[in-house]
Amino acid sequence: MLAILRFNFASPGGDPGVQGELLSAAMELAQFGDRHGIAAISVDEHHVTGHGWSCNPVMIAGMFLARTANMIASIDCALGPLWNPVRLAEDIALVDAMSGGRLHTTVGLGYREEEYRTLGVDFGKRGELMDQLLETMLAAWTGDSGVVSGTWTKPHPPLYVGGGVRATVRRAVRFGLPLSLPDHRPDLAEYYTELCRQAGLQPFVLMPPAINRGMIYLHSDPERAWAELGSHILWEAVTYGAWSDDPSRSAMHLPGVQTLEEVRASGRYRFLTPDQLIDEVRATANYGPIVMHPLVGGMPVEEAWKSVTLLTDEVLPALR
């Protein structure tokens, strides 16, 4: 059973002291998870949020990978047009070498015009900039360009093109790269597979399962957890949901959500007991990964530890 820990280090107010505590706790949770069967860490990228949301996923992924020996760090995703292509290629190559190939990066366009405006990038040219980014990065990694001497992973570090429209599919095929879909979109997966067949490429698609299992938090008493800890989840759901009115932006988007009752009803964030999760996985074919977001919305560190420990001590052993 694939288990993933997701982190973004955001909290109401974005106090640097709180962010530092969340970062330290996340590193310790990753080290613990690495020793106890958790397969991956997931981080993403957003800017000008005002509350500490992860803004440099390559740096963060490198920090996680330096503290672990087995885990994959998955960037889901880096906002490609906001990066200097050479710098991103160099940074990824550095972490690739340090970690022995454990960094997987998805690059996407993003959707918040504010991020582009504040970083001085033309939002209207984001497609063109993405093409330039991918072309430059792939050339840099050949070792013939003089940009980097080569990469530990051959022919280059794992790189995916992310997005949920047909133009994304065509871009992935054009550059001969795997496709990463933010939601369950078999129509796009089929389109990608057909274009790969026409181009003589082997298709590789990352796609969430048909049923969105949401972010899972383990607790001995889910009802008490919602009452005592639900405010942390509500803050993130409201904040994230306000960035776009398109629910397909990610598996966690809840546009317009305002109340804890709405969040609970969505199933995007769930408190479960270990036994409930075990029974759910055993009763479901193709369950998909167990994804946990233990420090959501500045969740108290001790509660994050309780949740992750229940996963490693009770759930994963039962599912092996």
C-alpha cells in the first residue's frame, strides 16, 4: 500500500515562527516515515499567499531527501513558467545527484494571475514559456550543452508535464514526457495514449483513481477530532478554494466552500479510525494511495504525530 505525506507549511497569519515549527516537524515526520514504510513526500508551489505556503518546492524536496534514505519526493507541481529554465535544470540535477534519483518533478502552468504579475512574468505567454522551459531543461540535461555535466538519473531526472486540458497532453507528447493529471480524466489519458501511439512513444500516465479518497487523518475518535481540530482543515479548504472557481484545478479544490459541514460533506478531508481505513482499503479494488496531510492549516504538531504513528503502527502493518 502506497502511503504519501503531503506538506505545504501554511497556517493562518503565516507567522515565520509557526512556519519554522511546521518545517521542523515535517522533516522529523519524514525521517520517521522513511523508516516505517511511508513511500513518498509531496510538496507544491505557490507564491504571494501571505501565509507561508511552500514557494520553493525544489529546495524543500532537497531538504526532505537529505534527511531520508528511501522516500521519493514528488513536486506536485512546480510552476514552470515562473522559473528560469537553466536554474531549474541545475537545481533538479543537483538534488537528483544528492538523492540518487529520488526526486520526481511535475511542471505545470499554474492558474493564479497574481503569482505571474508579482514575479514579473506575462500570464498570457505562459504556454510559450512552458515550451521554452521544457526544451531548455531537456537540452541542459544531455551533458552536451555545458549547462550541467549530466545527471545521475539517465537519460534525465523524472519529469512530468502536469495539467488537465488537451493542450497539456499535446505538450507532453511533443516533448516525449509522461503526463500527470490533477484529477481522474480517462478521456485525457486515452487522448495521450493515442497520440503516443502515433508518435511511436511508450505512454506513461499518472492519474488519480476514480474515487477521490481525499486527505486522510487518523484519530481514535473522528467526531471529537472534527470538533477540536476541524478549524485547521476549514482554514485551508476556504483559503485554497478561493484561488479558483474551477474544481478540476486539483483533487483538493473546493471552490466557494465556507463551512465545516461543507468540507466534511465533500469527502476531500476525512478523519478515520485506523480500523475504518483498514476496512475501506481491504474492501476496495484499486484503492489508490493513502494520502495524509498531517500539518494541514497549522495542525498542532502533537496531533500530526498521533495521526502518522497510527498509520505506521496499525494501518500499514495490517495491509501488508
